Amino acid sequence: VQLVESGGGLVQAGGSLTLACAASGLRLRDWAIAWFRQAPGKEREGVAAITPRDRTVYDGDSVKGRVSVTVDHAQNVVSIRMNNLKPGDTATYYCAAVPQARFYGYESLVGREQHWTNWGQGTQVTVTL
């Protein structure tokens, strides 16, 4: 299983950005995919997750109402679009995967990093004023 993130960069506050997670070695509908982020000096935080089989999205409190997560089964890609970005969104964003049978919804997104079995290398997002 391999996860590769792309789409990070520099964006002004109030702007939008779309990150992509290209998955290989797995079939998305059998897994749950999540986005986590980590800012310097802070713990890793769950941003959002999706179960590609039914496209159910779980978004974390810090981004609620500002993100949309989509799945392209043909390309095996999960994307997250973040709107109204704030300087506090500056972080390295990671894509993670776990077999859906081991996914527990919001419980897997908050404080359960160890449940996620596969991780990408991360992509940097920097939001400026």
C-alpha cells in the first residue's frame, strides 16, 4: 500500500486549496481514508475522513463546514478541498488509510492515530495573512 499526497503550497488567508491522496496497492472501497495535519510544536490532528464505499465524510471540529472530501474510484484518489483557510491551518497534511473493518468513524479520527495502518509522506500547506 502506498499513499502519495500532492497539492500543498502557499495560499492567502480566506483562500482555498485542494489536496489529493493517490492510493496504490489497495481498493478504496475496502478502506477508510483520512487526512491528518501537524503543525510545528503541536500534536498531529485529525482533519477529516471518508469511507469511499458510501462516501460518508467525517470532518473534525477545527475544519467543520470548511472542507469537502471526494473520491475518484477510477483514479484511486481521495481529495480534500479546504475553504476559507486561516493561518492556523498551516501544517503538514498527511493522508492515512485503514481497512474499513477497523474504522470507527469519528473515534478513529480523534485521538486514535495508531489505528491508521498506512501513511503518506505529507504535503506542506502554508496560509499567510
